[in-house]
Amino acid sequence: MDNKQFFLNRYKQLGGTIADINLKKSLRVNTLKITHEKFVERMKSIGTKLTKIDFLKDGYYAEANFSLGAINEYLQGYYYLQEAAAQLPAQILNPETTDIVLDMCAAPGGKTTQIAQIMQNKGIIMAVEQNPKRLESLKSNVERMGIENTIIFRTDAKNLQKSKVLFDKILLDAPCAGNYATDSYWFKKRDIQGIKKSAETQKQLIKAAINLLKKNGTLVYSTCTLEPEENEQNIQWMLNNFNVKLEQIDSDMGDEGLTNVFGQKLSNEIKKCKRFWPHKTNTEGFFIAKIRKY
């Protein structure tokens, strides 16, 4: 059995499938620098067709016969090129202007700059990245997008527990196995051993996040993978080991989280999570959980 067939069989057991997906290019307008109206007008004048994404506050699908990452409007920070599903975690986190927020795995900065935008450049964001090469892209995007409320640290997010700082809200967009919809070579590169290894790293990050969260604080956990070991099963492990509860996600997009994974019965609470199958949502594969600490 080849790798693709292996994953197809897995997905069928989970109620999903593999399909040819042609993802639309999407972006997020940066309202710290320009209004929606002026942005749409300006992009239209240079030959860009924009279509509002109905489940996102600031997201648009974009069509152009030139590179959207190499024009003046991009360099001035009027928008960020960001896949549609990837714009949801920060929107669901929905930080207040007075919050102290942690972005645990921040590079290249899409979600960091989106959080800052939601906070209107107020409050405090700590953006953490341990990879020095990825750190440069984070710094560049924070500067390009006009972000003023963010402190960038090069460290492993797990090390932050030593600082004794606690956060009102935390985004853990965890390193993961990824998904086939954004990587044409995905099936050739991935195997179950690698997925299980990712899941163990994610558990360590989840533990660190909960320890860094204030009582009654909110954690949003997200991945761009379809694999239940990194998603629902990690959330079950979290529910079993920490004083947390899941909250309903206010979005019509995506399916409920799985509560039966290869015969393993999980908590019905996991239905409150969101799972994005590419063939259903026309986005990359994605998973989001909203967690409250008590």
C-alpha cells in the first residue's frame, strides 16, 4: 500500500476523504493602515479582483495576473497574504485591547499581526519563535504591518514557564505535520511515526500554554493538519490532565470535532472543536479548539 492510499483509508474511517483542491489565494486587509473601502478601491484600480470571505472579518479572496507579494501595497503593509482557514484562530481568540497575549509559535507573523490588529495596537503581545531564520520573517512582518504593541523573543515557548508571567489569552498555532491541500509532496513526506512525534511535541506545548494562562483565561489551539493524533486525541489528553473546559466556537465553518477516532471513544465535549476537511470547506486542512482554564 502506498502512502496516499494509507492516508485515504485513514480519512475514510474518520468520515473524510482526499480530493483535488485548488485553493483560492486569500489575504487579510490590515485595518491599522487602511480601511476596507479604500483598500478595495485601491486594489481594484491596479487590476486585482477581491471577493469578501463571508466567515472572516477582514479576509478576501484575491485574483491578479501579477505577484501579490511583490507590489507597493504589499510592501506598505496594507495586507497580509494568509490562507482563509489560518485567519480564524486569531479571530476566535478575539483579544481585548487591555489583554496581555502570548503567541507561542509566532513566525512568520500572520497571526501575530492579526492579533495586534484586533487589539488596535493596544495591550501587549509577546511573540515567541525559537528558529532564528523564521525569526527574521516575524520581525519583518511586524514592522511592515505597523505593529507597535508586540515584543518578540527568540526562545522555546516551553521555557517561558520560568518567567512566572501569566497571560490573559494565548494562541498556540502548533507546529504540525501539515496537510496535502497546501503541499503537493505531502503524501511522499509523511508517515505515522512522524505524526506521533509531532503529537508529543504538541502535548509539551499545550502543557506549557496552560501553565502560562491566567485562571479563566482563554487558549486557542490550532493546527493545519487533519491527523487526529495532533488534534482531537491531543485535546482528549488535555481534558484528562488539566483543569480546563472547551468552549463552543462561534463559526459556521467546518465540521464538529471527532468523538470516535479509529474505535476510540472521545469526550462529547470535543464536538465543540472545529475540523476543516479541504473537500468540504475549500480551504487547507485545519483544526481549532477554544479552551478555558478554571
